[in-house]
Amino acid sequence: MKSKRNLTRFTYENTAFQGWRLCVSRAGVTFTKYFSDKQYGGGRKSLEAAENTLAELKALLEGARRVNGKLSNVTLKKAEKLLASH
């Protein structure tokens, strides 16, 4: 499986983690979440979970209100809650 925009594949033989990393930066804030193959039951399932979360996060950030060019605190909390729930 190949990495995609905002999704990076981690498959290192000498580490315990294998899976996908979601990473999105908007208005000076970076959102990161790891999706382990072990937790989601395989590479394809972890990729599907990462893609779904990415779509939800992008939808949230696209319609977000900005204060002085930065994301509002409400948006930041919603994004953190979204990432924690998946």
C-alpha cells in the first residue's frame, strides 16, 4: 500500500508499530492521529478508518470559523474530540 496525501504508511520491520498516520495542518495547527493495523484488524481496515476520519476532519476544518487568522477554540476542541473518538 502506498502513502496518500495527508496519510502516511508506516511499515518498519524493527518497530512494533505498523499502520497509517493521518496528519493535517491548517492555520498553524497540526492534527495527527495514528491508525494501527493491529487495532483495526489489518492494513486495509486501518486505511479505511484513516480515510473516513480524514474526510470528517477536512469537512470540519473547511467550514471552520477563524479568529485573527487562527482556528477558533471551539473548532480545535471539536477536532480533538473527533480524533479521540476514532
